[in-house]
Amino acid sequence: MLHDFAVAPPITGPSSYLPTIDLFAAHWASVNAVFIAPVPALILEGNRTISTLNGLRTQLAASRTDVEVKLNAVEFARADQAARRTALLGRAAQLADNVRTFWPSPYAAMLPDLPSASTQPSLIESALDDVSDIWLRLNGTPPPNGTTTPITLATKPTAAVPIPPPYTQANFSAELALLKTAQLTLKAAQIPLDNARSFRNGIQNQVRPILVDYRDGPGARLAPNHPLLDTIPRYSPLPGGTPEPANATGHWDVPLGLAVIEFTPSPSTTVARHELRYVPGPEYNADDESIAGSINVGSPSRFETLAGLPVAGVTGSYRVYAITAEGNERTSATVVIARP
């Protein structure tokens, strides 16, 4: 029985390389099976064989996994930095409320305007440095009537610590140092990720010429009317219109313990399936996307997945692609989901 190679998904981006390679390799194996020893198997110019393609496929799969591992490392570092930044900005606001309530106006005027959590990290660190310094100076200043120094902030009781100790300037300074370390960790994690991407792209650059050249390979060896000539996979979409996009929404489902992405299907009648792709982290880079699932038209318009969300506290980004039978595709808007 022949594979339906003619409907193989073409290469539209990094996520489509592996399934496309698999179909080319399966077709190549079928072509080789036509020949009986000692007739040689199909070899492309440059001594490239099916083993060459399969070897690159193995390397590419490993490199894609490596990119995702390093993306996760960046996301872990980003989540740690964000949590520390949010906590310190909250403490800085708590201190500002204390000073404005109990200290004369000249001291309150010393406090900097606090940036939002989405502000450039260097500006956040600068503002928090100012807060730490002002807090330290106030601790050495004679306090207003009815107050005492050093200034401490209340902390909320928890099940583990019913009556927590007061929060001090030393606590703030220590946590600010950890925030700066977290920022350096995030920057450092980006370097191996960039290197992993470059290595992956280098393998992809070796794969594509093989697929291009293979398109003409079987024709030089098989009889003109051989059925395998009609099922050679393609590496790029056939001519056809780009479909209308699907409309996707998503959330973390606590009872299921999964991310749920629901979508309104593309209205284009040429769409054959919808595919869920993801990238770890809050920023979607199509070069880093991986396939999380595929649904044929007519099936329930819902994906449930842990892809991109391996542990609590991280964020994943998702897109639903509407894909036609010719391989043309269009993406939905990005859906960002945080795992609590």
C-alpha cells in the first residue's frame, strides 16, 4: 500500500521540518525498495543518501529539544525575576505609604515614583536602589512623635508562620541583591539559547537542499509511469489562497491541571485542519514554535495541553494555525497562559 505522500505537510517553519522529513524519508525508502541488489539505492548528487537525511533528522530532533530546554531555562529565570520584582515593588509601595502617613512631607517627597512591573529592569532597579537608600537614611533620622526607628513593615501571617517577624530595610536590601542576581541569570540564560538556535538553524539549512534535490531524484531512476512519481512529497505549499484565521482564547484549567485553548474555526472552506503550536514564555517567536496537537475540521474546537508549561509559575504562548489541504496556513493571535 502506498503512502499518501502527496498530501504531506510542506515546510512552513521550523516546527514543520520533522514531519516533512519523515515523509520524504518514507518515500525515499519506498523508492529504494523498488531496486533489487546489486542495483544501488537512490543516491543524490554529493553522495547524499537516505541515511544522510535520517542522520540530519536525528540531529535536528535533538537540537529542537535543546532549544526548548534552553527556552525553559530562560522562562524559569524570567519568572523568578518577575516574582522578585513584583514583591519588591510591593514592599517599596508599603514603605511609601508608611512614610507619607507618619513622616513630615519633606521625607515623603524624597521617595521616587515607583515604576510599573513592566518597566525596563534597569529603571526598576534604580528606583528600588533609591528606596533602599532612603529607608536606610530614615532609620538614622530622629523619628516623628509617635513613631519609632528603624522603620519596619508588617508581613501577612501564613499557615507556616502565624506571626511573622517584621520586614526590615536589611530584608529589602538582601532581596534587592537577589533581584539583581536574577536579572544577571536571565541575561546569562539567553546566551546558550542563542547558540542552540544557531545550531538548529544550521541543521535545517542542510536539510532543505536535500528535499529540494530529492524532488527530481526518483524521476531519474523509476519508469515514467511509476506510481511513486505521483506521490513525491513537497517541501513548500502548493499555490492557493491563505485562509482566514481562527479566533483563539485560552486559560489554565485548575481542575484539569491543563492549559485549555478553545477556538472558533477559520471560516475558510479550504481549511483541512487546525494545529496548536506553542513557545515557552510570554513572547512568541515563530522560529521556536513546536507542534502541540492537530485537529481535523469538524472535530471539537478545543486543545488541552501541558506543552510549554512544565512546572508551576511559568508562562506559555500559543497559536492556532488554520491550514489548507495545499499547506497554506494562517495563525490566530497569540494566547498567553500562566500556570499557577
